[in-house]
Amino acid sequence: MVDTVGTLSAKHEIKSRFITLNLALNYIDPQEYLKNNKYAIQEMINLASETVVIGKYALNYFEEFLRKLWQSVGGKHE
């Protein structure tokens, strides 16, 4: 598994990453994203408990990503 916290040198880089991913979410194919980033969900879960600030951004992205993934596999929008 990729250790994002260790890879990125500061917590503000993690925050920036999730802000950027959230903005780009409309242009991301969630199924393709998971194929190319097989540890993405585990990473989001781990980062959600990192700190309150980091967790907030990770959880916001995680929620929207899962919603988009659900829609892409035929789930209904609720």
C-alpha cells in the first residue's frame, strides 16, 4: 500500500490534493481511477482519521467519489 502521508512532505499537501481531486471529480472516471489507484479507498479511509482538518477533506472527497462510483455502476442517484 502507498503511504501518502509519508510520500507527501506536509499535511497541507494532503489537504491540497483532496481539494484538487474534489474539483476534478466531474472529469474523473471512478472505475478507471480505481483501476489505476488500487489502494485509493484504503488511503482515503486512513487519511480520514489522520487529523480533523485532513479527515474533513478526505471524507468530503470520499463521499462524492463513492456517490459517483455508485452512479457509474448503475446505481440510482438519491
